[in-house]
Amino acid sequence: MEGTALVKTTALASVPAARVPTLLARVQADLGPRIDAYRRRYEQIEAEPGRETFLVEPDHWDEVAERVGLSERERDAVVRAHEAAVERLGAGSGRRAEFDAALEIRSAVVIGLDEDGDGGREEDAGREADGSREADSDD
């Protein structure tokens, strides 16, 4: 997440602004290795160098929050960040009304990609999601 999306999220989040980037990194570590599953299962609404954006069912984030260990407030902050990123994409591409309408019935997921066009390695997702690498995140 970048710029406006992050600023909007921190302004609206009920978690400290300093924690939002860490929460987003934890979620990215979980989502990244699942990029191929997202490509198969969900509607991709945007693909840019470095990230792909999908529309998912509204309760999708409950499952992600459970896997990653997010509280309800943390989950809400992450959802806001992903939806703000989609709003920004829509505004920049002239598709704002289309994306806003889609977000009324679905939710958004933005997955960052590495230089190979992948979201990360499978083995990292499991270790990151259970917090076993949490101490390594300062590297």
C-alpha cells in the first residue's frame, strides 16, 4: 500500500497509525504465496507491475484475519487499506464509479508481487501466518 491509501487508512483506523504498515506486511506475507489461488478463484480487476488486485466475497477477510491472528480492529484497518487502494486505482484509471459499485457488494484484496511476478513462497506463508518469524521482521 502506498500514499493516499495508507494515509486514509491510518486516519480512519482504530489502531495506532504506526501499526498499520506492520499489519499490512503480516497480511501480505499470508496472501502473497496464495497469488495463484487468487488468480484462479477471484475476479482480477487490475494488474500492475508489483501488484494485482482482486474482488472477493465480503467475509473473505474474516478467514484471513483468523489465519494471521488479527483482532477485529486490526482486520478492519487492513480491509480499509485494501479498499482505499482500490478507490485510488479507480480514480487513477477513470474506473472509480465501477470500482465503488463493486465495493458495495464485495471486498478488495491487493497482493504485492516480487520481481518474478509471484507473491512469495508457500513455506513463508505458513511461518509468517503463525507468527514464527515475527522476531525476524526487523531485518
